[in-house]
Amino acid sequence: MKKAIYAGSFDPVTLGHLDIIERASHLVDVLVVAVLENPNKKSLFTVEERKQHLELVTADLPNVEVASFRGLLADFATEIGATVAIRGLRNAIDFASEYQMYLINRKLNHQLETIFLAADEEHLSLSSTNAKEIAVFGGNIDFMVPEQVRPFVVQKYQEMHSV
Ligand code: ADP
């Protein structure tokens, strides 16, 4: 059984992430989408909230599981028996950082192979950061964030503005 892991912050999950998830789910038997818990990085949503969003948007993908982890991807992959890491590539900047990460992961875990999926051209400009920068000013994020997750983003900023 081929198990893969797709890790990220997903704060919030974007249509770009979802496209990678859908495409990767067709390549492997089980895809674990894993929220990286990084206590040093300030996030909009808690890890539990981000997991709930991922559960919602992947509900129709039977071989996709949602998890979270702390520490190294290389270690978590071993823990769950994943032999493939999925990464998305939008541009040369992504390539530079993702390639470095690939080299490091290879050193840390020889069993882990990385598969890079090129972003769809529709999603080249999408990032969680961009989505948050638009949403904070009440802008339209319909083309950035999956429909099921948009209300949570809008609500979060409404709560923050009402404090
Ligand atoms: P982090 O910020 O923790 O690196 P992200 O959640 O932004 O994580 O990204 C996780 C993975 O998804 C990375 O491989 C990244 O290149 C990829 N990714 C992010 N946005 C997109 C997008 N719009 N299209 C395709 N891949 C993407």
C-alpha cells in the first residue's frame, strides 16, 4: 500500500492546496494531509480548526485522511508509514525552497521519496497569506478559499474587528 503525506500550515486551506490534494489522492492508496503544528508561527486558525476545515473539503475523497504533527516531517512520515511526501510548486521561489527541503528530508529519511506537483495556472497566485491579506479588508476570497471554509475566515476577521 502506497501511503503519502502532504504537509503544510493550511492557515487557511486554499483552492491551490485542495487541487494538489485531489490530484495526489489519485496517485497513491492513502493520502494523509497533515497540519504542521508550529508553536513559533502565529496562525489565524488553531490546529483543530484547520483540521476541521480539511476534513470538510476532503469529505468526498475516500482515501484522504487528516492529521497533525509537531517536529520533523521525516519523522512523522516514518511514524505513520508514509513513503512519499507530496509538495506543490507554484514558481521558482517555491522550487528553490522545496528543493532544499527535499535534499534535507532525503538525508533524514532515506525511505521517503518526494513527488512535486506543479500548481494549476489558476492557482499560481494563491497562498494562505494572500487570502488573509484580502480577507482582513473584507475583500472577495471566492477564488482563493474553498466554499466550505470561506465563512470561517470571514467570521474570524469579524470577531477580531469586534474586539
Ligand atoms: P507552509 O507555508 O507551511 O510551507 P503551505 O500550506 O503554504 O505551507 O504549503 C504547503 C505546500 O503546498 C507547499 O508544498 C506549497 O508549495 C504548496 N502550495 C501552497 N499554495 C499552493 C498553490 N496555490 N498551488 C499549489 N501548491 C501550493
